[in-house]
Amino acid sequence: MSEKIQLQVEGMSCGHCVKAVENGVGEINGVDSVNVTLDQGLVEVQFDASATNVDAIKEVIEEEGYTVK
């Protein structure tokens, strides 16, 4: 079952931030796609809800050093 979420993330300010979030979240088993909109601070994630969950995605973003609102 595929789900799409949009998270408001603070602390991303450059291309390196975008890559850190995309790579970190993209490595989670069950994540199909990650799209970061830097100027709006949005992270959109398409994922398989039977393989992962929103909390796991938030945890990885926070481990990268950013704040999920």
C-alpha cells in the first residue's frame, strides 16, 4: 500500500542539505521516492506503508540534523 506524505522540515539551507535528506530517507526500506523543495522547507515522501512508517522517516531526517515540524 503506497502512501505519500509531506513534511515541513527546518534547517535545510543548501544543496548539501537536500542531498543529505534525499539520500538518508531514500535508503529506508520501502521508500519509493523523496522530493525536497528547499525554498519551502518541504519533504515529500512516497513510501510503502507495509514496509516503513512516518515515524521512521522523521527519525532519519532528524538524525541528519534537521527539525521536522
